[in-house]
Amino acid sequence: MDSPTKQTKAPRKRAGYEARLAESEELAIERENRTTRSDTRARLLVAALELFSKNGFDASTMRDLAQFAGIKAPAIYNHFKSKEALLGEALLWAMEDFNERVLGPRAPEESDIKALEGILERHIRYQLENPVIARAFDILMAHNLLQRVGEIKFQQAIQDRLRLYLREVTKLVSLLIEDAPVKSDYRILSSAISTMYDQVGRWYVSASKAADNHLVATYWDLTRRMLGVGDTAPGA
């Protein structure tokens, strides 16, 4: 039998995670609303990511989406012509938001190692700050729902944005290991690093900013060792 400590630990973590989900959804809506004329569209994008990943694409109806977003069902068609179109727009919006906030513009004077460190730190923090998007997108992609968006232009656009992150990480990794004492396949290293960082949102529950900072520092130390490059403290 579990001890009282173990019995209460899981509910406490779950409550914290649900609070982060709720806060993330509000932030996502606010962010999208700054770039669109209607926050109805923003609510629908967030609702699609959440509902499709939770209940499944086929099991979720337009009426479910409307109820989840707090609008009337016919209003959906003012913004999206079909459920497939809504899925495509939601995936595209999620990846554009991720790339904008994680990759961002690089300062001309920034070294390769600092550029990679910054990208990977922002990758972790994005997952912690946006669990709705991070969790839902992972589930949607794992179930090959990209093939359901209908129009090929959406599939290609989403794939292009998916490749953008890995392409940037791969480029930096290849440059950094050129002078490493032990030669490794930069493509394998890049995929391993990206996968490692992608998994954070699936197991880690934030307890405090100090704990988050420790996680970032630990992951960067592991990455640095994998690449065989010098130490650079996060935020230095």
C-alpha cells in the first residue's frame, strides 16, 4: 500500500498541471488575439488543439468545439470552412508560435554555442509556459493527424515549419562538433538532442522558478557533454 505521502503527491501534481493548462490557454488566447481581429478564432484554435488531442479528431464534433470554445456552433463556419481546415490552421498556428518564440532572430555577435544554448533553453521554457499547445501538438502529430488536414498546402506548410527547428539545431550542432576531440555523426546528435528536449513536457511538473532553472542547467550540461564542447552557464 502506498504511504500517505505517495497518495497525496500525485493529486497535488495533477492540480498544479491543470492550473498551468488553464493559465496557458488564457495566455495563448491573448497572444493570438493580438494578431487577429477576433478572439473567437483564437478560442477555436486552442479548443481544436485541446479537444482533438483529448477526445480524438473523429470523435470531436463541431458542436463539441463550439461548446468548448464558448460560442454557438454556426459561428465556427465564419472562421473555418470545415473541421479539417480548423485542424490545419491550429497545427500551423502552433508551429509558427513555437518557431517564433524558440528560434527567434539571432544577434550578429552571438556565438554558435550561445545560439544553441538559447534555442534549447527557450524550447524547455516554451513547453512549461504553453502545456496546452505542447501536449496537444505532440499527441496530434503522434496519431498522424497531419494527413487529415485535407489541403496539401497545409500539410506542406506545417512540415516546413516542423523542419525549421531541427534544421537550425542540426546546423549549429554540426558547427560545434567540428573541433570536438571525439567525432560523432551530427545528424544523430541533433535528433537525440531534439528528442530529449521534446520529452520535457511529458514528465516534468514545475515546482518553482528555481526548479525550472535547475532543469534548464541540467539539460544544457547533458547537451554540452554529448557534444564535447566547453561549459557555458545558462543566462551567462
